[in-house]
Amino acid sequence: MLQLSFISLDMFCRQEVIGLLVSHVGSGVPEMSDTCLNILKNLVEENVESVEPFSAFIKGILDYIDNLSHHQIQQLFSILSILGFNEKQHTNLIQDDLHIFIRKQLSSDKEKYKKIGVIGAVEILNTLGSIREQDTSNDKQKGQRELSDEAFKQITGLMELVKKNCYSMPQVTAMFYDELATIILKRQLNTKVQSWIDEEIANEFQDKYVTDIDVESVAQASESFVSSGVFYSLEHEGSVAGIAIDIVKLTDSMLVPATTSADLESPVCAVCLNPLFRLLKSCEEVRNGNLDDIDALLGCPVKTINIDNLQKPDKYSVKERKHICAYIFNTINWFREMLNAFSSHPDPELRLKVIERLENIIRLQDVLQSFLKFSPELKPPASEKNLEFLSTVKEVCIKMKAKPLAFQKQQKSNSQLKKDSSVTQCDESISQREEEKKTSKNMLTTNSLDHFKVYYRDLDITVFSVFSWASMSNSFGENSKEEKKDALEAKVSAEQVAFLLNDLYCKVNQLLKPKQKLINLSKNLHNQNSHTHIPFVSEKCMVDQVLNLTSVLCLHLENASAFYQALASDEEDLDDSYLPSSNSDHMEACYSLVLQVLIAVTSWSGFSNDANDELLESFFVHIYNRVHTTSKVKVAREQLLRESFVYLENFSNSVPNLNSAVLLVKLLISIENKADLADLRTKLGNLGKKFLQKKWSIVDCEMMSKRSELIQQLLRTYVTYSDDRFDCLSTITSTGMTELIESEGRQASETYPLLTKQSFGCFFRNILCELVQGVKQISSKDATKDNAVCQWNAAIKVLQMLTKLIKMFTAKSNISALLKQGQKFIDVFLRSGMPILDKMFRLKKDEVLNMLKTLQHSTRMLHHICSHSKSVGDIALVAHVPPMKRSLESFVYRVKVMLTLHNCQDAFWIGNLKNRDIQGTEILSQRPASPSESESVDCGGNSGDEEKSNSDDDDNVDKTDDDESSKEDNKSDELICSDTEY
């Protein structure tokens, strides 16, 4: 709307639109800033002449640049560079201001501001050096316009300025390389500019980072505490590689500050290794169309530590563990960059090497994880990742939780060691190790590999092309390596597939997850920076990439399903015979990760737009083709959805665990929401019931931390998508919970194995919630029909059964849930149920009276729970008592009104209800000061069909404060049927 307003309105209104956009960019809300910057960029790209008069307003956003993220800063400088360097500009004022601002940022001593200067310089390069097309002849053939000498001079001057000011900070230099590589990969730079970058910057890689090796250098050692050498060579056996990447030297230069002026001017460290290689790869790919000139780097060895000779992590000191982790971490990052470069290469031999590098990464991560468990204080080494708030992220990721005394002792001991200069190095090492052992015992949590993920090199989308040319191997053991070497066909193990799927899911989930309206920027730094390249990929592009992998993902899902079906063929029951192992764990991960990726894609909010219907249809076509491989006829969308649903539903027979079962249900729900077919809803309800009645393994049911959430999802699916909600709730309550009470040794229901004494609270709370949701959907418009009365009758019976169960399961959470949901039930009944009974009373008097009599049992128990909550003095429970009492009193008088209107007031009499606890014992502390027998008004002459309706409340319920010591508070009125003994 703002964009259309700017185009349609006059100059004054345009100024108001620009001012509004500028003010919202500096609001500090990420989503609002992104939206406004996107609008500004669209306006500048389409109507640069109209926006140019307001350049001074837009330039004012630079005052809020500290509050912007990396991607937002790129958007801002892209807008300003287009305004300042377009061919139709009328003044160079913006140019001068941009140059001054960028020089100021680059000359700063702080890393953050140098990075801002780098982003601005690269965006100017992108604008000035972009390809501009022109007509070369009368036949309107387009060619590349020649870049002016002045523009080329500005570009080279800016690049030299960046190199001069940023080479002293490796992290800034690394980001500079990455930004250049990203621009080159867009293939929009002028060839003259691209050639200069290739010659002056990219070619530095070979001189700085590629070293020559010989046989004698293989056994050299860098440090006394760990041996190093040349490892991970993928060359043919018997041949010695002539080049290598010296990770040890690069890591040491990163850990030890530079001392010479040469090192400060042109640093050579592990931080710049991977970004500079990415820049080199981009230049080679754009210039030659292939990577044949640098493919030797994929198989070349690296000089690093020998992980096979490492001792147990606790044998090393903190400093030694820090060096070891840094060596491993940098080796992993180098191998990850190799995957980015060569995963899409068509050469079969290179593909085998890619699989080997993938295996190297997994093995190295296992070793790194073992060291991190003993190094809770260890921080990730310096990384080239573009983290705007690097220190904040580090504190969040690495902060360790220890006992306060442990922290004080450690700080005192560290300060004492610093002050004591007479201690020898040997004594320092011994005391340091002793202090580490004491500290490790007091640690509540240990470091995790997840803390280091934010500092890994991102895997590009092209890496997942491995799924298209590599098949999953049949054997999942160590012999799979030999099979790969014997055959040219590349095969990946289940562990490798799980590794790639995990990274794919993280990317898809980060980009496609629903956006929140207001997000605290400080709480989302970790998620925003976990994948640096993700913000530059549009949601639609990501969805398109994943949809192209749908067939392969389904294939891996089929392989995982076949794996568990093979286990089930040997034993009668898969769950009873299932024993966790490394192979089965990886297959479980593949199974669940495929489902999570498909859920994230099918739940994308963009599918609500009609423009993306083709994308959604292509997803279902891929799944449809898994069943109908020979069909080339266009199928109706409804048939595609139904066939896709049935295809995925068939995997329910081989789900490995409860978590995968819930993921499968969520995926089917996502598909059903796009179809809205009655038969699919019925199948979903049956599937939820099937999973609830399935006997899952002990590992899944008793040790899963999120078991309650999983049970809640299954229960909600079963109840929501079934034909009769209240019948489902009644079945679980009457059958399942009765079996649980009667069970002795099994401690679980026979019909619903998930219903155990440990999970009873989860079932109880969710059944109450579903019961309230169900009665809210009973419309009073159906009062003339029998359906509404039958539904209310079923709902009241379920509430009665639940209130009876509270006597045996008296946990505080159960009582609180019953008070909260019970009060909502009574309110809904008064609002929707009583009007129905008013209309149906004369037609079905006996049925209505029976309903009220059944509900009376529940309301009496609710009154006892209120009295019990007051007696125990629990603040959380007492908070629910006043609203509950209020609802019960309203119920009493509402029933009296109905009976009076129908001339049946003689059917009931009123008495005072004694205060009792949950077990029915009278609470003497709440007994009135002058107790008397309960007075009643017996109208007599009523048959046994008359019913009792009970509702209780304090006489002083309208008071704001709850005075438990008053006499009136200890009395509650109750409607009692004349045939009921009191």
C-alpha cells in the first residue's frame, strides 16, 4: 500500500511516505525494518528518479545503523548506492557522503564498524561494477556496456582502501572475501572488475595457504603434547601428494598474536582460509565454467594433529585442550568448504572424494564432542562468521552453569596464580589440572557441540545435490567404506544422510518458520546467525530447492521404513525386540528429519498465496509419482492430495518411535488442511487412535523428555478428527483409566499403553481441555434437535468420571487443571447448555433431569476440591476457588429459574453443604461456629426420576477479598432432588 501510495500521490505525500518508512526502519523491530527496507529498495529500483529528491531523508537511516542486522545493512547500502551512483543522478552529494561514511567506518578501531564499512564498499562495487546492457545493433542484440575509467578507478580505490584498513583484523578480512564471493556468484559483475578481483585478491590463496610437502615432512611434530602430520589424503595408494593445507601452522598463527609488521599487514591464519578459497572458487567457476584447475585441493591432505594418537581428554590441560579443539575445528571447516565447492561436480571420482570428506567431518566432530564434554569453559576459536554481536552470542552460547562457590574458588585461584610470579611452569601445570578436576565435578552442565555450530562454515544449498547422485548403502557398518572404493557408484551411509538432513532442516526451519510480530533482537542472535547465507535466499527459492529433492527425500524415507520392516520380519513385535544401536539411531534420525523437512515445507505460509499453487502442486506430483511411476496424465489436485496422503499414511506401520509417529501425524494434518476432505479427517482420527493404542518401547515412553507434548498431539488428533469427540473422551476415561487403576504389575492401561501412572496427569489435563473445547462447539441453534442434548449428556458424563478420578490421583497439577477447566465447563454450560435445556425441558423432561442429576455429582466434588484447596493453603490452588464458587452459585440460581418457568420448583429443596476434603472427610477448621443440622425444604411427592443438581459458592462471593474466617464463607447452597438422601 505504501509503495502504491508513493507512486500515485503528489510530492508532499511522497515525502510523508518516505518519512514513515525511514522512521519504521529505525524502530528496532526486525520484521518491521525488513519490510520497510524492502519497500524502499523496490521503489528505488523501479522509480529511482522519483525517490532521488528524498535521498537526504533515506541517508538519515545511517544514524540507526547500530540497530540493524547484517542483511539490513546490506539492503540500506544497496539503496543508497543506487541513489548515489545511478546514471541519471543530478548531484553527487550522496556519493561524497557515502565515501566519507565508509572511510570513517573502515578507519575505526572496532571490528563491528569496520565490517559496516566493508559492507558499504562492497555494495558500491556491486552497483558501479554491475553489468549494464545496451543495444549493439539494429537487430537489438544486447551486449555489455564498457565500464568507464572513472567508475573503475572508484572501485579499485575502494577495494585497496578495504585491504589496507582491514588486513590487520582477520575476521573483517574474511567477511570481505565472503562478500566478494557472494557478488561474483550472482554473475552480474563487469568482466573488467571481476578480472581485477581475481588477479589482485583471489590469487593470493595459492601463495599464502598452499604449501609443498615431501616424505620427510610427514612425521614432523608441532607441539610436545600432541603429534601432528599430513593426514586425510584422498590420492591413490602409493602416491604422495605434492601440496597440502597446513592447518597446524594456520591455527597457531590464530592462537598466537602477530608480532611482526608483515603479519599485521597481511595476516595468514585459519580465519581467512575458507573465505579466500570460496572467493577463488567463485572466480574459477565464473571464468572457466568449472573447477578443473583447483580440483586437486579436494583430495590434497592437510597437516593437522593425529586424532588416533590422542589420549583421554582429561589427561590434557585447559591450554592443551584449547589447541586440540582449535586444530579439529579448523580442519572440519576446511572439509565443509570442500563440500560446498565440489558436491555438484559431475566427475564420479570427485564424488567419491566428496563422500570421504563427509565421513571425515563426522568422525572429527565425534572427537571434538568428546573433548568438549571435559571443557565446559572452552570458547569457540575465532571464526570468519559474520556475527554482528559476536561477544553477546559467545556469552549466550558458552555461559556455563556452576555452583556459586565453585565460581568463587576458581576466580580466587586464577587471580592468585597470576600474582604469584615465583611459581614454576611445572607447578602451574599441576595446580591447573587439579583445579580443573575440582571444577569439573561441580559443573551442572558441560559444553556441547551445538555451541560450535554457529561458527562452522555454512553448507551451501548445492551440497544437498549429494542426495540426487548418491544412494544409501545397504550395509551400515564399517565395511561400507570398502564398497565405495571398489565401485564407482557413490553411496552414503545412514549417518551421513542424517548429517545432511539435519543441516537441511535447520536451514528450512530458520527461513520458513512463521514470523513473529514482535521479536526481541537480543534473543534471536543465535538463530539469525546460525546460517549466514540464508538471509540472501528467498523463501520461494528455498521451497523450490527442497521440492526438487522431494523424490529423494521420499526414497530415504522408504529406505528407513524398509529397515524397520526387516527388523519386524524377524520378530513378532518390533517395539518389544527393538534394541537401540548406532545404526538404528541413524536410521531413526533419517526417518524423523525427512518428516521434519516435509512438515516445514508444507506448512510454509506462502502456499496461502494463489501465485504459489504451482509449487504446491509440484510437491504432490513428486509424491504421486512415487506410486504411479508410469503415469504421465495430468491428475486432478484432489486426487493428488488423496494419493499423497495415502502414500505417507502407509509409513505408519513402520514408525520407529513415538516422536516419529507424531511427526508423521503433523505432516498428514498439514496435507489435510490443504484438502479438507472428510475421508482424510476420518483416517487422521483413526491414525491418532492407532498410535495411542500402540505399545511403544520403554526407551520412548519412560525416558523421553518431551513425552507429554507427544501424547498431547496424539490425543488431540484422535479427538479432533474423530466423528464423535465425546465418545472418544468417554472411551479413554472409562476404559483406559479404569484399566490403569486395576492394573497392578503393568502400571499401564492395556488398551492405551501410553496411559501410565506417570503420564496420567498429561492425559487428565488434555482430556479436560478437549472436553471444554468440545462443549464450546455445541451450538444453541440446534436446541430443537436431539443432537445437542445428546452431546451435552455425553460431555456431562465425561466430567463426572473425571471428577471421580481426582480422589485417586491427587497431584496438585491434576487438582489445578480440574478447577480451571471445570469452571470453564460450568460457564459454557450456563451460557450455551441451559438455553438448550430450557427449550427441550417439556419435550424431554426426564432426560433433562437426569443430566442435571449427573452434573450434581461433579459440582459437589468441585465444592470439595475448593474446600480442600483452602485447607492445604496452596496459593496457586486457592486462586482458582473464587471464580469456581461464583460459577457454582450462578448455576444454582439458573436451575431454579428454569424450574420456576416450567412450574417444577417443587422438585428440589435447598440445603447447606458441609465443607469436606477430596476424600469426603469433613474439614472441622471450616465448620461454622454454631453448627446445625442441614435445613431442607422437602416438597415431596416427586418420583425417583427427579434429579439432584449441586452448585456451591460462598455467600460473600461478590466481595473482592476472600475472608475464610467468616461464618458465611463456610456455607454453600445446594439444589437437592427430593429423593436424594442428605
